[in-house]
Amino acid sequence: MYTHKSDFFKALSKEPTTHVPLYCTGYPELEFIDNYVNKYRLNINRNDKGLNQKNYHIIEQMGFDSISLWDFRRGEGGYTLDDQRRVDGWGRIYRGEWYLWDGVFRNEKILHEWEHLTLPSKKKIMILKDFLRRASKDLDYVISLPGLFEKTWQSMGFYYFAKCLRKNIEFVKTVISYFSNYIMKLINILQNAGTQLFLVADDYGYRNRTFIPKNIWKELFFKEYREIINLIHNKNHKIIIHSDGYISDMIENFIDLGFDGVQSLEPNARVDIFSLFEKFKNKICFIGNLDMSLLAFGTPEQVKGYVIKLIKNAKKNNCSLVVSPSHQITSKCKVENINTMIKTAKIFK
């Protein structure tokens, strides 16, 4: 059972918090970290919070309450097609470092014989277990899981996936089941290593619409996600759904499934979080909504004003809120803007 009642965990539980929590969407780009450390003279001498050459004590000092770890989604795997193209463990085809929106899962024979997707090694899991055991209680670690929708269409290729939605939907369901079984096994070994907070990374949206209609999404993915969520909730652990793009129409599905939080809520994709506050109140924890364009090109005064507006509207509608950037903090983000975001959230009790 989960016993550590941080403000981040309380927000996911829709309980009152002593302050508005802050979430860091993965380890920031190293150039940003260097700029932030130099400007605000952070202490980087402590190494006991290190994991995969990343110093998480810096994230604590910045003032975040939680951060995602993206290093434990799968083991090694894949093969080379030619001098330029390769296939990774998920079945996605790449040219160099670029995904080609194509995959190799085209029939059940390929799927049943697939041996390239492996769970993280025992050594890797032991590293995570040791890290979580000695980690400070001042920073919650949210372990990222692969998303069913994203991995399904990527492994098939988007064109073939869309074609199968009309002509061979049973094969789509078979691929979904394959990845669902993998995720369930992954959750078990992560829970045994001490993981208690999870985030499913599963992008559903374009700028102003979803990839597929929500009724088709519900038909394909609802049952499998319900099983995944139940597995996590059975141990009183928490799970967040992450999606870029426009997802306003999906929030009701997320609530019905039992997700504890929804993260990103991208304003530039036309997600109106203030309307979502009014509509859904405290049924799910809202995480994010600080757009990257604001953090990269705005002023500290603009950032402060938006954070205050966000928090006041959440309080007005009795909503659970965690302040965070909508995406990973890159070198384009101004350190002054990230600092202002954090400091402004901290003043609200």
C-alpha cells in the first residue's frame, strides 16, 4: 500500500493540498539545466540522486514536486533493414533517427513470431529499485508506460492502421491485445521495483481534433485500459494519461476509465482548460497547460499572470490542479520563465 502522502499524490487523489504541486515533464534538456544552474547558482555536488547520468537533486532544488522517468519502457531489441533504415523493438521503421510513420506488423504471423520487444533487463530494474529506495521524499517519480493507441498504429504504420480500421479491425484488436499484455507484465515488474506512480504516454490529438473518433477509440481501447488501470489501483497506486494535441473530447472517457490525472492540456492545440474546469470539476486532476511558446517567448510577467489565472480558476471550480509545462523543458525555454512558473505556484497555499 502507498503510504507517502505528498501534495502531488494528494492532488491525484483529488484531496486538498498544502500548496499547488509542480510537475516536470521528464528531465529537461542539458543546455537548459546548465543555464538554470548557472543563473540561480544551484548546488550540483550531490550525486546520491543520480540515475542514468541525470542529477535529480537539481530538479528538487528548482522546486518541482514530481518528474517523469522515461528510461524503463522496454529492453533492447530491433534489427536493420538496410544501410539507412532500421526497425525498433516496437516494430516501427526508422530512417536514421526519424520515424517514417510506418511499421512491420502486417499480419498475425509476424506478430506471433515477434521476439524483438523485451522487458527491461533485471539489471536495469535493479538500478531503478535502488534509485527509488534511496530517493528523497521531496520528489515523486512517475514512471512512463507505453501507450496502447500510439504503439498500435506506429507498429502497423498509420496508413495500414487506418485501412484496417475499415477492413480488418480484428487484426487491430489483436495488436492492441499484444501490447496490452506487454504493458501488464511491465507494470508488475515496475511495481515490484517500488514504482507507485505511472504515466501512460499515448498521443491522441492533432491541433484541433483527435486522430480517430472517440467512439472508435472507446470500442478498441477501453477494455484493455480498464484492466491496466485496475492493476495499478489494486495497490493504491496512481496513473496519469498523457496526450499532446486536442483531447478535450476525450476527457470524459479518461474519467470513466478511472485515470487519476490528465497531462499536457496543450493550449496551442485548442484545449480550453478553463471550460474543462467548469465541466468536470474535481473528477480528474488536471496537469500542465503552460504552453511551450509562452515559456520560450513570453515574459516572466506573462507567465506569472497565466499561472495565477490557472490556479484561481481551478480553485473557483474546486478542481485538482498540478502546474507544469505542456511538454519537456527544452533549451528554448527561458530559465526566468520556468523559475517564475515555479515561484508563482509556490505562493498559493
